[in-house]
Amino acid sequence: MRAFLRALSFRMLALALILTLLAAPQALAATKYATLEFGSRGSDVLKLQKALLELGFNPNGTDGKFGRGTETAVKAYQAARGLEADGKAGTLTLTKLYAETDGQSATVTTPVTTNPNTLKYGDSGSRVTELQTALVKLGYNTNGVDGRFGAGTQRAVISFQKDNGLEADGLAGTKTLELLYKKADGTSSSSGYGTSSGLTRTLRRGYTGDDVITVQQRLKELGYYTGSIDGVYGSGSIAAATAFQKNNGLKVDGLTGQSTYAALFSSSAVAAGSSGSSSSGSSSSSGA
């Protein structure tokens, strides 16, 4: 009986030790940062404000006072990173925030978005370059046109969104991109419709509308487009436009702008499979 009690006592002691070890990291993490919220003051708040500003979330001043501007910036950051947007900077929020500003963004959760065409912090490539070019054209500083969606680009996107009455989340989704490119292209029309005499905008990935349907129908007539006529300018439309541009001596960019649109509806439009120009983009004509 004594042997049994000793064995039972040993097992309980071992279990308690294991539970203590498992709880230790969580306890340490919970005490790493004190929660900063509306009304907080001091150097910790100042550090928070500077980090938010660096990532493009404007706290309306770096004065060490956690006011409504800082609270709004914290909420925007939390929403963009998939955190609970309560406006309080607790351990989880601060850990992720400081990981980014310390150059350790690889450990940070990326913004939550269901639209695969949305451009966000951390993205890179030609579409980001296109975004940056449009922002710079409209006077928003992206800290370079390098094809990398960093803090400068995010800050520029937020500024553009605020100036145009959009949700300032720093995500370049369909609404933001469509309005941005429309303004960059210098057109004020919002109809999005086109005729054979021209377009009111340049069609890009993710665009929708009757003008997209018109382009898809024409590309299908010429044998370039094989997808459904759904009014969505996606991969199929881009591939068809690219092939048409190659075969008709236009600048090859997959976009349907004034030049490509005019060529599509001209009597000399070269159909798929026909003998067209051998140029693949050297022509001065542009699809944008």
C-alpha cells in the first residue's frame, strides 16, 4: 500500500511539474507588454505611435498620449493583420507590431482578405509596381517604385483611401484599385461602359462591367477568348488580350486601353491563327 501511495505521489508531482513548465511560456508572454489603451501615457505609448506611423497607420501625432487618433490607428492595424480590432494594444498586437518594425515581418500574420486580387503589405511583383506607379502619378509617396508592397506603399494606399472616402485599411482591393487607376488614367467617368469608339477606363485584372463584356465578346469573335462572357476581367481575359496584342503589333501588357480597344474594333484587326505582325511589344501603340 505504501509503495502504491509513493508511486501515486511521484506521478502527481511529475504531472504538476509538466503543467508548470507548459504554463511558464504563456505567463512570460502575458507579462511581456502591459496593455496600452485610450488614456495611457508615457514612453511605451510613444514607441507604439512611432511603430504605427512607420507602417503607415497615422496616430495623429507622436506625443506619448494614447488618444482617439492612436486608438483609431491601432484598430486599423489590428484589422489589417487579422487581429481583434478593439483598439487596445496588448501583448499579441504589440508583439506583431514590433516584429514588423524590427524587420522580422516573416513571423507576422498577413492581412486577412478573401479577394485573391487584393494587393497587401508584403506582396511583390509587377502588379505592385503598377500600383506604386499610379500612386506616385497622383502625388502619393510610396518611398520608391520597386515592386515591393512595404510600409511606404501601405502608407500611400491609406492616404489615397482617406482622400477618396474609402475604408482606410491599407489593402488595395478592387474598389481602391479601380478608383486609383481611373484617376491615374485621367478619366472622371464612373460608368465603366465602352463602345467601339473608345473606353472610359483602362481594363485591368479584377475589373467588372459592361465594357469588360464588350471586350470579351470581341476577343471571342476574333478567336482569342475561350472563356465565359462573365464581365470579369480575369486571367482568361488578360491572356486573350495579350495574345491579341502580340498578333497585332501592340504593346504587350494584357491591359485593354484605348489603343488595344481601337485595334480590337478596327477593320484590320488580326484574328487568332491569322498572319499578323511579328512585333511583341515594340510598337509605339499601347494597351494602356
